[in-house]
Amino acid sequence: MSGRGKGGKVKGKSKTRSSRAGLQFPVGRIHRMLRKGSYAERVGAGAPVYLAAVMEYLAAEVLELAEKDSGK
């Protein structure tokens, strides 16, 4: 027994972290920016997902308020 397994597994289509979380904002880009900036030594995996969700929510709220204001 060589312990190599049974043939190569074909990887499926890659899914972005944004699509996994059901978000429009780019989780990967936010994660990169958090790591690049001097915010903390380490950045957890959930932090950019949470931040993207909050930013998306706030953007939706601002757009909704702008829509209501433009109807006047």
C-alpha cells in the first residue's frame, strides 16, 4: 500500500467567500486590506465577512434613504 489514495480528485468551480456568505461586497478584498493596513497583527477569517456584511447593510440603508428623498 502506497497510501496515495484513489486517483486525483477534480476540483469543482471555485466559490468566492462573498458568494458563500451571500454578499455583494468583496470579502477577499476587505481581508487583504485589513491585513495590509496596520489594524492588527492577525486578522481572523470571520472578521472580513462580518465587516463586508455591515458595510453592505449600511450602503443599502443609505441608498434606501436617498431613494425616499429623491421622490419628494
